[in-house]
Amino acid sequence: MKTELIICMGSSCFARGNKKNHEVILEYIQTNNLSERVILKGNHCFDQCSKGPIIKINNKVYEDMNEERIIEILDKEFGIN
């Protein structure tokens, strides 16, 4: 089963860090050879702008995301480290 990762691309989340977060996620997937295990999508908005940047992994919503938190969550999700 593939892991579905959805990043909010709404203007608020994107301006507040999801542009950088998207780059971090792409690099993480490539570095850890996970392209066959991940479905990466963008979503226009999760209607939770005040809690952003928002990322959703397998239907679980993560709020106030930054590079450090993303890597920590992805390491846990994929059993890395």
C-alpha cells in the first residue's frame, strides 16, 4: 500500500512555508528511494488556514508544519532511523 501525502497549496499555507516544505518532501522521497511507496499530491485548501502550513498523510492532518517536523514525521511513517 502506498502512502498518500497531500500538501496544501492554498495561498496562505504556501506563503507560510509549504513552498519550502514541498521541496523538503521531494528531496526526502528521492534521498530515501521512496518514489514507489508515495503518492504525492497538492490540494487547493484544507480550510484550516490559521493552522497552516498543513500537510496530510494517509488522512491524518498535520498542522503548523516546518522542515524539522516533516522529516521527523516522515522518518516515523517510513520507519527510517
